[in-house]
Amino acid sequence: MRVLLVHQNFPGQFRHLAPALAARGHQIIALTAESNTQQSAVRTYRYPMPDPAPDPKQSRLGTTYTAMTDRAHRVARAALQLRDKLGFVPDVIFGHSGWGETLFLREIWPEARLLVYAEFYYATQGLDVGFDPEFSRPDPGARLGVVARQAHLALSMVQADAALAPTEWQADTFPACFRRKITITHDGIDTEALRPDPGARYTLPNGRSLRAGDEVLTYVARNIEPYRGSHIFLRALPDLLAARPEAQVVIIGGDGASYGPPPAQGSWRDRFLAEIAGRADLSRVHFLGRVPYADYVRILQIGRAHAYLTIPFVLSWSLLEAMALGASVIASRTGPVEEVITDGVNGRLVDFFDVEGWAAALSDALAAPERHAGLRAAARESIVENYDLRRVCLPRLIRFVEEAA
């Protein structure tokens, strides 16, 4: 087959699928944004970035749709060049629906089978919007904006022959009329590479050396922000650090905003740290920013306990990777997490907003690691059984694409 993969941050969710399809003899071409600096062995072409974001005062409720169709237009123009100058005609197009990139590709290659990665469908209630009243108080006007934001996602699904979602919970965010098109298969976790290592070590920037077995609590997010419960986690630290005077807290994540809006001033990290200033021994709290992947793995291998929080939104790869590494995970009792973790079986669940409950549960995991050994083993076993890259997920992903043609 000839397969076109479209993703503004390629390889993204196609990291394992693209080389696997190429290894089976298929011709694979990727189309990505010119701003994407990631390298790939797959032949990759780049489309020019759209003009600056549209002015909300002019586009009003159509701001997101305008931005997405602007991007889709650039993608379509690049696709025309692939067709007319290189003679490339794909049998299958597989693109992420989140940025509108697939919207006009049906007009360039009408005979190709069009697949979309259906990661998340916004809603006015029951999901991320309005979940945390501290940061999201949707009035009727705001809800109209959420509905308008669905436009490019809905149109992508209307055009698609089939779609793929990584989890049942994420697939169920889509309306019933689209849900029937969606196959459930996760991108996959490399459980051979990600496994516990009792000899793991890591040296902090201050020179302190940590090793597996030390009293270390870990927390990971792409950015320190409310969508991943950073405010709840940091607010739990004063009680936690007081209860565990030897504990070290290692936090991985940037100071930007991946999903929600940025704060009015500074960073979310600075805002939340200001709340607990003078009440916590912050010399034992280590913010590492974003770290190389190998360091990230070692830190999770060292941790005695791992905190994962999310509002009802897309599930992080980091949760599944932490479980594969045998972490003792304490996670938020929210929909996307409950699909993966059963409380008391392969991890612990705490109400998202229960700051005292978080401090107590994390302290317990740090104080009695032997009582959590069974949870660690069960966490890894559940990932190996349900999310293993080579044995479970990759064969399903390959079948999804090949059967589409």
C-alpha cells in the first residue's frame, strides 16, 4: 500500500506504527508542519504554517474553526504538490483530527481511504469544561464557544471512513453517530524497554544522588498546570513533607500551558508555590523541568510512589509508562484513569479535589513500600496484558490500517 500519515508533530501517535508499516513493505510518506523539528526515518514533507491566529474580535465563535481550516488549506496545498509534482497517490490517509489537517484531503485524493485519530471530542459538560470551578466556570456564552470548537472535529469524523481512539473513555467522548466508526487501540507501551530496575540511580542538579528504594515521590506532566492537577498535588505537599521528613519530591514538567489557558501573570508553578510558601520544606522539592527521556525513565524507576492527576481529559502516556516501570501509582478518581486503575488492585485512587486525602495516601505509600509491592506488580502486569506494544497494540494498529484498504 501507499500510506500518507498526517500529523503536525509527526511522528506523534504514529511513532511505532510508521516504521512497522514500512517494514511490511508499504510505502510510507509523512506530512507535518514546517515548525516540527523532530526527525524520522520515514520520508517526511512539511507544509508551511498558517498565518497568525485569527482575531477573535473578527472571527468570534468561529475562531477555532478558522484556525483549523487555515491549517487544512496549507495541508491541502502541500498534498497537491505531492500528487501533481511527485505523482504520489495514497491508498490510505491516516491523520490526527485535532488540528483540522485532514479536512480537505478527500478533495485531493477522493479514492483514498481516510482514517482519523479521534483523540478527544469537547463537550459543554461532563468532561474538562467546568470540572474544576476554580479555573473553569462556563457561562452560557462560554458553552457556545465549546460547541463551536467541535466543528472541525465533527467534520473530520463525517468525512472519515474509520477512526481510531486510544481508550474506551476517549472514544466515548464522541457523539453516538460517530462512535460506531471508532476502533479502540492504544498507541502501545514498550514493556520490554520499560521495566523496573532496582539498580536505577539519578543525580539531582544539586548533586544529591537518588537510588531505587529511597523515599522518593515523583510527579510528571508536560507542563505544571491545572489540567493535570498540579495545584492539588502542590497543595498536598506541606502535610506530606511534614509527615515524611526524609522524603524527596521530584517533579518533571515545564512552565508553559499545554491544554488550558496560562495564568494572568507568571507561571502556574509560581502561583501554586506562592500558596504554600513558608508551610513546606521546598529544599526537598526538586523541579527538573523537561528532561531527556532516559532520565525520565530512571526517575520513575527510582520513585517509591508516583502521583498522577488529571481532570476528565486525554490520558497521559506517562501514567501507563509509570505502571509499566512498576511504580506504586496514586491517581485521581476520574474517568480516564478509572479505565486503567482499579483502586486497591493495581494502584490507589483518590478524589481529585481531596488535598488532605492526597497527602495521606502519598504518605502511606512512602511509609510502607512493602504493603504496596503487590500493587506495583499488578500495575506492570496490567500494562503488559492490555497495552504491550509488540504483543497487543502494534498488531491491532497494523490491522486497522491494512484492513482499511
